[in-house]
Amino acid sequence: MSKLVERFLAVPTTAISDATGGHTNLDANIKPLSDHYKIAGRAVTVRLPDGENKAVLEAINIAQKGDIIVIDAKGNTNRAVAGDFVASLAKGLGIQGFVVNGVIRDIAAMRELDFPIFALGTTVASGNKHGGGKVNVPIAIGGVSVQPGDFIVGDVDGVVVIPQGEEEEILKKAEEKLAKDEEREKEALANGEKSIRQYLEKVLSK
């Protein structure tokens, strides 16, 4: 695991969102299947025709260990982009997780597999494998443009996209924001009601 990934994993997405100005958060409906999931890594992008999923296998085949497969499934909630078998393939090759503006299936087995997936939900129907999907092309997912190689961070609060080349700048701002938040909490809660009143007076007087 790279030092960059380690540092991003130590910072909540809320602080990262603040550092980006809130402009690259995915739609809040794209949620982790389990609250403990935390991911940070490079995007391998997939653009799927409606109801299709063959290109997900192509992405799994070319992805590097630690990559995150980001799937533009057009918000389709009728057919799954992956089930537990496909997720097992990805996990076995060291892929870190999936982010999907679509749905998955086999949710009980998926949770047992403990492979991080952020999606719109689940369905019972499998996807088609007729082809036509594209891998490592620009996509739009959850209202945000994603380029191959962009940095993706996700946790229980949601998913944030960091454009490639801006990682260090955004990470530094996020770490500074986190430190300020911790300092603010100590100040406001140090002496119960007294310090809370003092903090509120200070903020409201500005």
C-alpha cells in the first residue's frame, strides 16, 4: 500500500469533500453495502450499455492491485453489474472495490465476501454479456465526471473523486481541515455548557 493511499484512508470523506469545495461528491444514493467499507485508490473506469456487464470483466482483467473499478451503469436498477462470483474474481486479483451508479446482486454472499461495493442498491436479475461496453474511458457517475486514473475515496458518508494530479494538494487541505475540526471540538466541549456557550457566541458574533 502506497503512502498516499494510507494517508487518504486516514482521512474521512467529509474532510476531503471540504477540501475539494464539495464539487466532486458522487450522488448520495450511491452508498456502501456495509458501513465499515473504506476505499482509496485509482479509478479504472467502465461505461456500460443499459443492462450490460461484460466490460466489468474486461476491467477486472486489466486493473492493477489496489485499483477501484468505477462503473457507469446509467443508473439502471433492473439488472446487476456484478454478483458475488464477479466480486470474488476482483477480490482475488487485489482490486480494492467497485463504485457503481447501478445495482449488484447476491447481497448476502457479497457481505460475507467483504469486498467493498458502493452502489444504488440490489436486484435479483443478472446483467447481459452481449458486449459494447468501454473500459478506461471518461465517464459520468453520480453527477461527477471521472477520468481513468482519478483518485477515488469512499467511506460510510459517500464517495469523492479527486482529479489526477490534485491528490497531494487536496490531501493536504483535508488533513489541515481535520486538524482544525479536532481543535474546534476540543475548544467547544472542554468545559461543558460554559465552553459551548462561549463557542456559539464567538461564531454568531462574526
